[in-house]
Amino acid sequence: MASRPAAPGGAPILDVRDLCRAFGGVRAVDRASLAVERGSITALIGPNGAGKTTLFNLVTGFLRPDAGDVVFDDQPVTGRPAHVIARLGMMRTFQLTKALAAMTVLDNMLLAAQDQPAEHLARLLAGPAGWRRREAANRARALGILERFRLAAQARAYAGTLSGGQRKLLELARLLMAAPRLVLLDEPLAGVNPVLGREILAHVHALRRERGTTFLFIEHDMEAVMNNADTVIVMAQGRVIARGRPRDVRRDPAVIDAYLGAHAEDTA
Amino acid sequence: MTIDLTALAAPDFWIGVGIVAGIYSIFSLGLQLNVGFTGILNFGQAGFMAVGAYAMAILILKLHWPAPAAIAASTAIAMLAGIVIGAASLRLSGDYLAMATIAAAQLVGGVAQNAAPLTGGNQGLLGYDAAWAALARWMLARLRAVGLGDQSQLPLFIVTWAIFGLALALLTGLRGTPWGRVLRAIREDEAAAAALGKNVFAYKLQSLAIAAALAALAGDLLALNITLIYPQSFSADVTFIGFAVLVLGGLGSFAGVALGSVLLWTVLEAASFVRLPLAADKVAAVQMLIVGLVLIAVMVWRPEGLRGKREEMVLRG
Ligand SMILES: Nc1ncnc2c1ncn2[C@@H]1O[C@H](COP(=O)(O)OP(=O)(O)OP(=O)(O)O)[C@@H](O)[C@H]1O
Ligand SMILES: [Mg+2]
């Protein structure tokens, strides 16, 4: 569990040490440690209730850890607010999609741009002229990304009119607009039809190839995990119980045990 | 019960209605920014209104400030109050702001009642409008040239709606900027906004401060209209009517606020011509009853309000 082999590309982009978080008596995350290699596509798997989403929430600042450390890109970010961590370049999606339904698809995209000074009242009032040029440039960039995600036709539609799978695509496209260095995806394929699922995975691979973006994704679809992840991290009962290449992890007795154990509990 | 509707035909009736409707429009613009565009529940808007009106009156009467400086300071003080209350409660969940604003408004009312040397207690304050009266006379002289010199309330009507127009233009302009877009995102889903790097707390504070400034301006105008302010001028009923205006006009529409306010105050003031054999406190209750009936009528006819967007209402769930 404590083995964190140094990535070939140097220090890991995300380094989590002994992270803990309890809800009442439930130790949702219990001294979890893991590292994500720079430029990797890493999967985080584990039975229901293993603490995967809670770990995401702790790492991205949506929950405060009871103990432990989070280091992103050599900066300690433990307990920092979510928006600060996002701006540092670590962004996430949510298990329940958070496309902003009453905003247009294009506004969803523009919202994600990180370089619009007129988002700040003081700068907006101080220099009300320049932001429109930036806005036009961002709009062009957003439409280009939407084109690529086959959402351009819906650019002016409310995001709430998109299908569930399209909303997941929009969430990914929105992240692309923000250009983070590390992306955390919470079950990107859940509830998505297979065709759209393959599309989403293709985008993930393309983003890594083109921009070197690192991905950590939670997923229950084992086939998708085995075929797409370089590294698989396995959680059970709040702890990281295994880490390795997909084919090795699949044969790990501790992993088989955790899944069978969870299954036995489910049916009990 | 007797009804005398001849007054309805008189221009000064409509000017009077217009002033009150305008004041409530400015007041409710702030609520619209908070509730309709940021998703925060400000139940203490009448408290900020009281802070503004009392600050203006006290600065003029006790510190002999010139009226323009007193009005500017009154909005600044109300903004500061908004920031303090927001800073104390906005980091917690939304419900705490609602409670904090209610409590703060109660506190303001209590201070207004009990700090008699400063606020006049239940007797209230008057005599702060000398500078305004002089300006109004000057305006009336100009209006006389176009044949409107005998409408003594016209200057306040003009100033009130001019301020509303400026505030409306400013807020409508802001809505279309990237800043306004972040507010809309926060209204819909705070976590999504934070995940995209937006400082939700800072935006909510700004929204609350702007709303407080608008409440203070409305309070200053109300003080000039009624020429005597006392604690009951800013009771919780004022906030209630503000919310009624919001719902009537439609959540998420700044211009709708003026429509809602004019509609509501036309009905309220027209209803006051129906002379019921009732005590004064019962009349206030009847007023609230009328507000409720107008609300129900509009909600049945148009659930999204006069100018709200039904599509957004449905999509936001
Ligand atoms: N906000 C919360 N309050 C109380 N308990 C919580 C909270 N969030 C998570 N838990 C509990 O913590 C444990 C871990 O939950 P978590 O959502 O992290 O699991 P998960 O691995 O993401 O599961 P799944 O695969 O079903 O999404 C569960 O027992 C859950 O009930
Ligand atoms: Mg989960």
C-alpha cells in the first residue's frame, strides 16, 4: 500500500498521504495514500461505498480532511478552498453531472475560461472596454471545442435540453476550456450509451496526447478500466489496497477478496 | 362600506402611486439581484433600508452634513452592513444568511427604537429634508415652464424613477458581463461554480453589498417621501412586499420588478379608497390580504411572473 514508485517523468502530479475523513462513525476515507503519475491515465476503482468520491472531494477541496496531506504539482493544497485548487490546475467532475442546466451550452463553456478578467467586479468597473475582445476570442475557442465534441449545433440551447450522455460530454468539453493539468472524473461512463462512452474515452486519450493532461477517473465499468488505464488504484473500506498495471491488479487476491466481500455483503 | 373613485382620475393620485412604486422597484432590484441572480435569500432588505434612511437623516440632522454627502455615506454604510452580515453567515449554508438577515433587520429596528438620542425612538426623526425641499422647489419652477408646476410631488417622482432607471441600466449591463455569468452559475449550482475556480463567497458578498446599497437608496427616497421616519416605516412587511414584487415581476427579470411594483401598488392604493369601518391595524392586515390575492391571481395566470422565463424555471427544477 505504501509503495509509491516514482514516476518516470519525475515527482507524481498528485501525492496523497494518509488521508482520513469520517462521517460520524463511518470512516469513509481511512489513511488512504496514493500517487498519480504525471501524464498518466489512472483509474480509481473499488466497491460501492469504498470512499472513492469522498477521496475526490477531499483532494479537490470540497471536503476538509480530518488528517493527512494532499500535494498537487509539488504544492501542498491540503484543506485549501475548492476554487483555489481548481485555479491551480486540478479540476474535477461530479458523479451526478453538474452541467448548468438553465445556462446555454456556450455559457457553460465561457464560464470555464480561466482568463476572463471581467469576471471580477473591480476589474470590470475599472476597465470596461477590453473584456469584450477576450470574450470574442474565448467564444471562438469554445465553438471550436464544441465542434470537436459534436455539440456545436446545440451551442445556443440550454444545457438542460441535452441528453445525459451529452451533458457528460459538455462537462469534459468545459474542462478542456479551462485547461487544467490534472482532471478527476467521477464515473464518466455511468449512464452513458456505449457509443458516447467510447467517444468520451477517445477525448480523454486525445487530450493526454495533445496537451499532456493527466487523468484520474473513478469507474465501475471494468472493461473500460482495463482497456484505458495505465495504472489502477483500488480502494476498499476507505483504504488503498492495491495499485499496479491493470492486468496485475485484476489477479491480486486482495482485490478479488474486496470485491467478493462487498458482493457477499450486498447479498447478505 | 363606501367607495369613492373620483380620486383615481386625479394626476396626483398616480404621481403618489408612482413614487411608492418606484421606491419599491429600487428596493426590489436588490432582492432580484440576490434571489433571482445569485440564489441567496436576503430577508433583511428592510433592515438595510432602515440603515440607509436613518444614516442619511442622522448625518444631516446631527452632524450637519450636506445632503448629497449624507446620501452617499448612507449607501456606503448599508453596503458595509451587508458585507459584515454576509461575512458572518455566508460561509455557512444558505439558510444561515436568511436567518442572519432577519436577525440583523430586527436588531436595526431595536436600535432605532431604543437609541432615542440618535434616532428619536418611536417618535422618529424629521426635518432632514430641507435641502431636498429646496431642490424640489427649483425643479418645480422649471416644471412650471412646461405647465406642470402645480404637481408638488412631481420632482420626487422624477428623481425616484431616474434613480431606478440608472440602477436598472447598471444591473442589466452587469448581467450581460462575465461577472453576471458567474452569478448565474452560482445561483444554479455553487459546487459547479467552485469546481470551475469561482470564489462563490466573494460573489455572494458583492451581490449582498449591491442589494444593500439599493435598499439604502430606496430608504433615502422613502424618507424624503414620508418626511418623518420611525421604526415601523421599515417593518418586515416592507421586505414581504418586496418579495411579492419579485414574484409578480418574475424571478430573474430586472425590468419585471418595475411592472410588479406598479401593479401591486396600483391595486393597494386603489383599494385604500374602499372605506372599511376598520381600525388602523386591521387596515394593514387587509393590505397584506390584498397583496396575497394579487399574488395568487398572477401565479395562477403566469407561474413565472410577468417577465420571468418559464423555460429557465423548469430547467432549474
Ligand atoms: N456527506 C456524507 N455524509 C455522511 N456519510 C457519507 C457522506 N459522503 C459519503 N458518506 C459515506 O462514506 C462512505 C464512502 O462513500 P463514497 O461516496 O465516497 O463511496 P464511493 O466509493 O464513491 O461509492 P460509489 O461507488 O457507490 O460511488 C459511504 O459509506 C457513504 O455512505
Ligand atoms: Mg462515488
